[in-house]
Amino acid sequence: MGNLFKTKLNAATIVLIPACIGINYLGKLFASLLKLPLWLDCIGTCVGACLGGPVIGGICGAINNIIYGLTTGDNITLIYALTSFGIGIAVGITARLGFMETLPKSLVCALAGGLAAVIISTPLNVMFWGGTTGNVWGDAVFAITQANGMPVLLGSFIDEVLVDVPDKLLTIIITFLILKGLPEKIKALYDVDAKVERLD
Amino acid sequence: MSGLSLYVDQGTYLNKLHPYTKLLYVFAAILIPLIGGGGILFPVTIGCSVILLILGKTLKRSFPLIAFSFTLIIVIFLVQGMFYYGNETPLFSLGFLAFYREGVLYALRIGLNILNMLLSFAVFVLNTSPQELVEELEKNGFSPKFGYVINSVFQIVPQMMKTKDTIVDAQRSRGMETEGSLMTRIRAFMPLISPVVMSALINTRERAIALEVRGFGRKNKKTFINDRQKLKGDTVIRIILVLLTAGVVIRRVYSCL
């Protein structure tokens, strides 16, 4: 179990973080370019979590939102750094437990990431937006739950589940396909159990 | 390289102020109305931020930052105005849609809070260079490794955006459909993103080697390339901000007793 959080903080993992944040940006950009009703803005975080472990995943997520806040002037995303951090940790842990080996198994990863996102985002949504998430479909559902007199927290929770879980599912599938296509030479850089053999 | 950052050096006084002072302003502007109980304080802090944006010659550039929040504020108004759980007093109705006083007031409060946060943050973001902020943080003991991470994102992302344009053009010229039904668009996602992602991840290897060769992992103390001049205004502004925030906190505590 001690292996679960083991992290190498060498130059390779440090350069992995900005690359992952770039991937997050790209995912978001392509999702809006293709007008997909999902965010797909944490592919990089998931790649980082699978390659570098939960700690790197968490750092990727948190720094991603901090930089996003700095570059778009949208300081509300800063608070959602907590959510991204949670997603990175959850996906990292499940990946270390071996749930990224096959595509069916990776659904567990997606579920863990999705749940982490829902559990952390829901209270934030209620605090800052009064329960809405900013996604049209989710908010329509939220309006329905409120019209039927459900508590705000429950309505917001359903709103989040409907938006976040499918989003994370697709994210993890994409992550899985990317990792599968990655050459062994690159993956070996991030192997925590790798040993360097010295010839002196 | 500056494609990602919103900061433009215009040589104004706000540009010259220490990043921490501007950061402190953001905290003060957000906390004062929240602790002070809202009401009149929201317009005051929003007004302050707008004046600062005008003085920093950044008002025009702050519009796009705030524009996106209007749709959100409208959604909040609609949802809370009609369905807020405390709704009792009808305010007005549009056809069959009835709005209530409590919900509209609640939405107004959230909307003002959002606007206030965004404007005060715009003052910070539009007038502070991220590189300068990171360097000041490093001088105060922030890990240089993470400093590098933040700085390098500002270089890598525009680079990846350029690759992205090439790839979109390449795939389209091969006849890939990027418009149409939802399924077509989802299917287009993978061939678009995977080449950029692959090249980005493969590049990390070379980047890591390049950094290692330049002594990135060395633990000895590093020196800084920029020396910043001290401004007298920094201390004065910081003291005023801290006093104002403390004043609001004391008033709140006093009113609770």
C-alpha cells in the first residue's frame, strides 16, 4: 500500500505536469470546437495521474485550475481547483490499483473520478451559484428538481451526476486509448519501481 | 509566448505595484462585502474595481472576462427567481412564468458576488505578469520546481495551440467530418486530439533531458535575474487594505455580541 502514493519528483515528472495542463486545454478547446455537450477538460489530469501517480495527478489538476484562473481572469475556477485535485487523486489511486489495464476495468477509474468530482463540486455549486452548474442540460434538470420541491443540495447533486459522470467516462476512455498508443520508452520514464543500474 | 497571459505591460502605476499588493486587494475586495453582510458594500467594492480598471487602462480588456458570467447570472436569476425554496411574495410574472421577491433578491446577491469577484480579480490578472508573480513567490521560498511548472505552461500551451491548428487542417483535408450529428462529432474528437497529445508527451522526454543537462535537479541556492525596485506605495496600500478588512471583521464580531 505504501506504493500507492509513491512519487518520483524528477525532471521527467516535472515536465509532465505542464504537458498535461496543455492537454487539458486542448480537450476543452476541441470539445467546444466540435460543440460537444461535455467539458472533457481533465484528460491531461487523468494522463498525469495514470503516468505519475495520484500525487502528480492531483498537482496537475490543481495547477491547471490556478493557471486557467490566471489566464482567463475567472477566479471562480480557482475554487474548483479542489475538484480537479480530487479527480487527479482518485484516478491516480485507481490506476495504481491496476484498473487502467483493460478498457472494461477502466470504467472503475471513471466512476472514481466522476464521484470525486461530484462530491467536491456539489457543495461548491450550492455555495457559489445557488446550485446551478453552468451546463445547460444539467441546469434544466436542476430547475425541474427545484420546481418539484426537492432540497437544493439533492437537486444540485443530481445535476452534477448527470453532467460529470458521462464526462469522466469519455475522458477515461480517451485517456486509455492515448496511454495504449504511447511508446514504452516514454512510459518507462515514469515507472516508480524502475531502478537505475550504475556501471561504475 | 504572451499569447496565453492577459497581462500587457503599459507602464502604469498598477503594473509597477508588487504582485502581493494586488493579490491582497483581491482578497480584501472579496472578503469585505462577504463579511460585512453585503448590501451597500457590494456596489462599493465593485465601484472600486471599476475605477482601478480605468486607472490601469484595462477597462476595455476586462469586458470579455466578465461577459461570460452574464449568461450564468441570467440562468441563476431564472432558476432562483422562479424556484427558490423560500419564495412567497410574487414580484411579477411573464406570461405563465412567475417570479418571486425572495428568489430574485437571493439571485441578486449571488450575481453581485460573482461580479465583484470577477472584477477584483480582473484588476489583478490584467495588471500582473505571471512570470513576475512566480519569481516573487520563489524569492519567498516557493519551490522553484513548481515555479518552473507554472512558467512553462505559458510556453507550452501556445505551442500546442499552434500544433492543433496544423492538425485540424490536416485532418479536414483528409475529409474528416467535424460537423454533423453528435456521434460524428464525438468520433472526430479522438483523431484530432491524439496526435497533439502524443507529440506533447513524447516531447516531454527531450525536455526532461535538456533540463537535466542544465542542472535542474541541483539543490544549491539559485539567483534571480530580475531585481525589483521597491515602491513606497506598496506598504501604504497594504496597510490600508489590512485595516479596512480588519475594521469590517471587528464590526461584524461586535454586532454579533
